Amino acid sequence: MSIADRSGRPLRNLRISVVDRCNLRCAYCMPEAEYTWLPKADILTFEEIDRLVDVFIDLGVDKVRLTGGEPLVRRDLPVLVAMLARKPGLRDLALTTNGVLLAEHADSLRAAGLHRVTVSLDTLRPARFARLAQRDLLGETLAGIDAAVAAGFSEFKIDTVLIRGTNDDEIVELLAYAGSVGAELRFIEYMDVGGATNWSMDQVVARGEILAAIEAVHGPPQPLAGRGAAPAERFRLADGTTFGIIASTTQPFCAACDRSRLTADGMWYRCLYASAGTDLRAPLRAGMLADGLAALIASGWRARADRGAEERLLLRERAALFRAEDLRGHPHLEMHTRGG
């Protein structure tokens, strides 16, 4: 079955947050000293995630990405990977991680059937990493990248959130590093979502600035065709290096968005900017069968009209989406809760 929302966008891509906790405190995601965590009893079991993924696959989902928080904080994650990797309807199974624990788990994740890995890396400078992530763990992240490469993951990616005055002087350096490990780098514009409570528009390094910085060193990047519903616009340099830019803040791609997000406790969101979602855990634990869950999900997707990034772009005075005090009482609004 294939279903579409009110704008004709299909349900194809599901991001699953397996845990809301993280071992870093990055400035653009978790800058606060304390957080309200989801109750452990509410966290979906692997079996419950497995059941929900079956329902989503029957409705047209063929791509799943495991996220967090930091997904590798979740104990025995390769067990879940193996459960999902066995599903014939799943064309792509990926993981986004900060890489700190990846050296320990790369081989077991690969053996379990994980297809792809994306590592978040915002700087190559140890002191800057420690300030940005509030943890001195750059060495662990770089070791995790080396381990993922050694484990044989294909289409390996590195994600970099650029913040003006913080790491925008490393654009060319990070691009060279990604090439040295055989990864494709994706630059991400700083977004005004969730826990980015210190966000301001003047901190955003826009797509055009990124391209200009690269062109000054490598010559003009050539755009690649075939983006489809992918969040990144891809480019190739004269030497064959490819990279992407996710310009969610200045050039939203809502019109092609086929993604939805499932939190670790079973709340389903159709837009990263949405303030409300659908509780799938309660009916699942109450004994609702697959047909009932499918009807619930299908009705939610068919009613979807979300274009959150486009709506934010139209604001005259644009500030952070939420205040820190708002997030303390509503942890589902956090990026680290709903999976980024």
C-alpha cells in the first residue's frame, strides 16, 4: 500500500529515536545543564518497535533511520538492527550517531545487517569540540569513524552543523578530512528547532556562503541531479569529491518531504517543527492489532499538511522555536527526543 498526504507526499521514510539520552551536550541541540527525560517504563521495547515498523512498511515506508539522543547509548542496539534488517520490505536501514561509542559497536552493527552509518562531526579541533559538545571526546569520535570505515560500511556520511563564529572557518578542512576517510560530507544549516534555544538567524551559515567558501579553494562545485526527496542537495568538485548541503533554514524542501519521526516512547510526528504528535504506544500496549494501527497512521498521514520550515521562513522576526522553560515541561519538543 502507498499513502499520500494532502500535498501528495508519500509516506516513505521513518526516523526512529531509540533513546532520548545522549553522551554529548552539543550547543545546537542540548545546551542546557539539566533535562527532563522520558520515563523508562514508557520507552518502546525492541519488540514494540519491530511491530510498528511492520505496520509502517505495509503503508509504504521502505527507509528507516535509527537516531536518538545518541542511539548507541541504547543497550544491545545490534539486536534491534538484526530484527529490522530481516524485513524484506525495508530497502534502507541506517544509523545516525555522534560516533563516541562507534568503535566499540561498528563490527557488531555491520554483522547485524545495518546498511549505512552517518556520523555527526562539527569540528576537527579538540578544544573547539570540547566547547561545542561540552565533552572532550573528539578522539573517540574520530576512532569511531575509522572503525566504521574498517567495518566496510558503504555510502558512509559525515554531518556537520555550521554555526557562524563557531566552526564556519573549517568548511574546507572538514571537506578534506571527509575525503580522506572516504566519506561524503553534508553541511547542515543551523536550524531553529527543539533545544536550539540560543539560535539566531545571524548565526546561520547559508548555502550560498558554503558554496562560495568551497569555490574559493576548489573552483565552482557542480550540482548533481537526482535529489528526489533527499534532504541534501549534492555537488561534485573537479577532483571527484562529492558533498551535500542541507539548507533547511534558508531553502526549505517541505514540498518533497516524505519523512516522519517516532520518538523512543512511541509518539509519531509528521514534521520536525510540529508541536503535537500521535501516541502509538498507548494503543499498541492496549492490544490494538496491526490493522487498527495502520488505520491510525494512515489517517494521520493523509491529514498531514505540515510545511514547518517554509512557515518559519516567512516570519518577519524569527527567533528560536522554543524557550528553555517551555522544553522542560514538554520533552517531546526537544530535538534529541524526536530524533532530529
